[in-house]
Amino acid sequence: MKKLYLITLLSLALCVSCAKKETDPEVIAMRGLVNRVVPEYSENIVLERLANDTVDRFEIEMKRNKLVIRGNNANSMAVGLNHYLKYYCMAQYSWFKEEPLQIPAAMPKVPAKVSLSARVPERFFLNYCTFGYTLPWWGWSEWEHFIDWMALNGINLPLAITGQESVWYEVWSELGLTDEEIRSYFTGPAHLPWHRMQNIDRWGGPLPMSWLENQKELQKQIVARERELNMKPVLPGFAGHVPPCITRLYPEAPLASLGDWAGFDSICWCKFLDPLDPLYTEIQKKFIDKQTEFYGTDHIYGIDIFNELIPPSWEPEYLSRVSRQVYESLEAADPDAKWLEMAWLFWNERQYWEVDNRIEAYITSMPKDRHIMLDYYCERQPVWERTNAYYGVPYIWCYLGNFGGNSMLAGNLDTVNVRIERAFDRGGDNFIGIGSTLEGFDCNPFMYEYVFEKAWDNPLTQDVDAWVLRLADQRAGKEDSNMRAAWTLLADSVYNKVSSPGQTVRINQRPTMGDIKEYRQYYVAPTYLYSNITLLDVLDELLASDCNTRTRHFDAVNITRQLLGNYFSDLYADYVKAYSEGDYETLHQIEKTMTSILDDTDAILATESAFLVGRWIRDARAIGITEEDKDYFESNARNIITTWGEEDALLNEYASRAWAGLTATYYAYRWKEFFKDVDASIEAGQPFDEKAYHERICKYEGQWWRERLGTFSAEPQGDGIALAKAIADKYRAELETRYRK
């Protein structure tokens, strides 16, 4: 009886202790995440707060058949949960909301206590462009899932620029601009990132009022949840970009035109207000005050004043004066402000910046502890190594990994590992973080998860080969020899090259017999540096694996898509050669195979939810209230992923995607019309009329997004695993003959 009494007292004490801990805001926030991510495990997970150390850290261990997760804050605890999911449940929480988490029915044990600490205090995520290429049509459901993904991956410094036009609308209205002047100054929704970066005005506008209202409420939800999970949302500041009609109110305002960007008409060129003018400081304060009223603040502001643009002057004194004044205007609006800035311009326009100490003059004219640089493209060119580690200004090492949301197997695991470790070894005390600046979500999500794992002292990340094997286990939901073989092949042969703009398959290119640049096809670069037979071997291993996970399905579809795309690219070269040599029999045989590949590519893509243009269009229309607004949003959504602007835009195809529906009605249509015209010219004994074909197809491209040609399913169709096997078998003999050495 005495023993039972003691047990009862102990149980009561534990309950009281748990109840007390659950009043901690950090634990409450983490409990909410647990309930959303693993509700079936929730009652068997105990959450405890560690001392709020200066270094983020977590612990996980089993006690009395319960998983205990400890962390110094909710964000650290979330990383601890993710570590458990990956390395004990062999599961991955995908950034794709439609890809469910698959975990064992019984909670796996943790044999020994695990304790890991963050190697850097800051973990940054997102890019202005992501808000155009991936995020513009998201509602709260998608954002809630994604914020949980960010927390699980330890991100604590997310870019949070949703809803800023709602703030600007109020600011410009208070200054005296009209509704028409303001909303016509904004671009269409998917193009807003480039408006925010001072690249273009007006294109695709005017922006509907319903958009402003929707995004304002959405941003309130976003930043509230991010702060709940110990993130510091990076909000925008005023970069000097003003509506040109502001001169109606301030005739003496010193405005400079920032000139041409990507070939857009001069009516779209942005106007830049000289930061030395008092009006600049006035607008900065009005904006920060209004934004803080709407969304609060964590005192970190993203401001980029010369992204992909030429400053009014290259004199170091001017550059120093401008950046100092921008900071001082920010400090006047918020005395605790820090300026976060991307260093992309120092790489993209390096021929201008890397002379006369211009970079140093520009970034060191303010207190260093109030400035953070994002080293944007470190997997290719770490700018910290070219600038004496940013002359002491704090910086974050970033992996870009994707341009335009292009669908292409791309990534360089070994190089990323080496370069991150070099930053830890030689990057200086001002190396403060790791991040990612992807332009769009793509088909290689594991690369980003690897980068963020490198921010913690997990020894597995030091050995890429070992980490890849564990990744394979997570994709299979268990240790599976075939899945491990597939991912080892991928890591060794495919994921060893840096991504680059336009990296996509030839299917997505407007066909031509001539110089692709002549027809504005610069942004299609289908080069791959591995043998395509490797992908067939990978696919065979995936199909032979003994598992039935959603991640395996995604991988099989993704690999099949790339396998067909690579083959198509190589056949295209043969097709052009056969035409030039007058070998029309071979040409017609190649044409049949290429046409078959187009159809099979769309069919395999249709089985995977992440590869459906129907989802993109459905989500765009869902934001609209009236049919007119719905049609407007759909047209804008179609435009950004095809011609980007007008049909002859320099950025045509920049954001091309391997998506079902888009492939069938846009890319495949262009190729089939091309084949038809070539065949007709051969039959008539006339040269192929390249110009006439391009004029007709250019018109079709405009019709596709303006008239919204085609209707598309937003739900996957068919069995991707079965179809992948059928496609592999269909082309196996041809692939073996062509590629097997």
C-alpha cells in the first residue's frame, strides 16, 4: 500500500510538472507544432524548456516510453523533433503540403540521449523571387504548413515581404496620391518581387484592391506564427523606389531613372529618390510606422537599392553617402533597426563593383553591427572570399540552388559541404549564419535540408556519403538496399554540379533550327554532365525498392521526367543534324520518338501533385472574389511561367517548369507545330520558314496566357510507379544502345 501511495504521489508530481511546463509560451508554441505535424504521437511527447542559452540547442531522449524533447526555445525544439523524424522514424516532412508525412504506427525508440547545438545563430530563408515563382497564390493553409517546415529545419530569419503593398497603399494615399495612381504603379501579383527590387513598375497592373486586402490579413497570420516559433521575420524597408507621379506633389523631388531592366518598355522603368533628400527620411518613417502598426517588427529590414541596376554614380564617395543615408533614415524610423541586404549585385555586376574599392565604400559606411549581408550564391562563388570577408560586416553564407523555379536535377553536395566548412574555418567572426536564397521551390528539396542541417553540429553532415545513405532511408521509410543504391548513384554522378539560370530540359524551349538566341531563347540551358544511362539505373533501383512511400513516388516521377528530358535534348541535336544533311527518313523516325516523349512526359508528370500546372492556376483563381479578378490572377499566373512579360520578352522561358498540362498544351504544342511545319516544307521541297513559324508560335504563346487556353486538373492522375516502369521498359532498348558504354 505504501509503495502504491508513493507511485501515486510521483505520478501527480509529474502531472503537475508537465502542466507547469505547458504554460511556458515556448512549450505551448511547440505543442501546437507537434499537434499539427505528428498528432498521432503528441500524447507520447514531453516538451521541456532548457535554459535560454546564448547558443540554440536541443536534446532528445526516451523516458518511460515517452519521447522527451528539450530546447532553449520552440525553434530549437522543432529541430529536435525533425531530427527524431529523420533519423529514428526514417521520415521526411516535405515542404510540399500535398506530400503527407509517413511515420511508423509505433514510436521508434531513441537508444541514447542526443544533444546538438547550432553552429551559427542565424538561419535565413527565401528570396524576393520566391514570392513570385512559388508563393504568390498561397493561402494560410499552405503558409501554415510551410512555416512548420521552416521551424523543423531551424530557420529563424525568414524573409517576410507579403502584404507590403497594403502598407504602401496607405503611405502613398496619406501623401496625396490617388487610388488609380497607386494601384497602377504596382505590377501584377507574380511580378511584385521585381517591383519590390526596383526593377519594373506597372507591368501586369493595376493591382486589384481585393489582392491588397487579402495579403494584409495573410501577412498578419504569417508573422504571428513565425514569431511564435522564435523566428524574426525580415520585413521590407524603403529603398527609394517611388511612383513617378510623386512629382505632382513634390515637383522638386530629386528623382533618378534606374533605367532599363530585362528589356521592359521605358514606362516600366523605376524612379529612385535620392536618399539625401529629406523626403526620403520622411517616407521611410511613414512606411516603417505604418508597417509596424500592421505587422509589428523585429527590427530587421530588407533593403536593396541597386539590385541588377546601375547606380546614378559609381564614385565611391557617392556609394558611401547613399548607403549611409539609407541606414540613417532607417535608424531615424526605428532606433533598433538592422539593415539586411543581398550581395547578389556584387556577383552579378561584379565588373562594376570590383574596382576602386566600391564594395567596401558601399557596405562600411554605417555601424557594422547594424548591417547584415546575404552572400547569395555561395555554392558557385562565395563573395566573402572576394571581399576580405565583407570587411568585417556580418554576413550569412547562402545556397541559391534554383533559378526561376526551373525543373532540373541540380545540386552540388560535396562542394556545398566543403564551402560551408571553409566559411567556418576561415570566414571570420562576422560569419554569423547559413541560409538559402532559392528563387523557386524545385525538384531537389533535400539540398536545402542538407544546407540547414549544416547549421547544427550533427556529425553526419560532415560525411556526405553517410548522410546520403540516411537520406535514402528517409525516402524509403526504412533501410532499403535498392533505395540506397539509387541515391548513392545520384549523389556520385548527378548531384555534383552547381545550378544556373535557365537550367531546364530542351522540351521547354521554343523549337528552332537556328541560333536560339536569335529567337530569345537564352534561358533554356539543357546541358547535363552525367551519362543519361545513370538515370535509367537509378530508376530501376527505385522501382525495385521494397517500399511504398510518397517520397519514392516523387523520386520515380522526378527521375523519369529528367530521363526523358535528357533523351529528348540529345534527339533534338540528331534531328537538326538529319535536317541539315537532308536525311529525311532519319528525321521522321526521330520526330516520332520525340513526339512520343512529349506525350509520356506529360503523362508521368500528371501523376505527381507537385508537378501540376492545374494547382498553380487553381490557387491563383482562389484568391479572386469576382470572376473578373479570378481571370486576372489566372492570366498573371500563366504569364510568369511562360513568356514572363510580352511574347518577345528577354526573360521568356526563364521560369519554365516541367508541369503536367503546361507540357501538353504549351511546350508540346510548340514542338508538334514545329514538326508539322518542317514536314510540310520537306514535302513541298522548300526551306523551312523559321521566321513564319516563330511569328505564329509567338502569337500562340500570348494567347495561352491572355486567353487562358486549356483547362487542367489540380489533382494527380494515375499510378506514377506503374507508369514510370512502363516508360522505362518502352525506351530501355533505345537508351541502352545510345548511352551504355
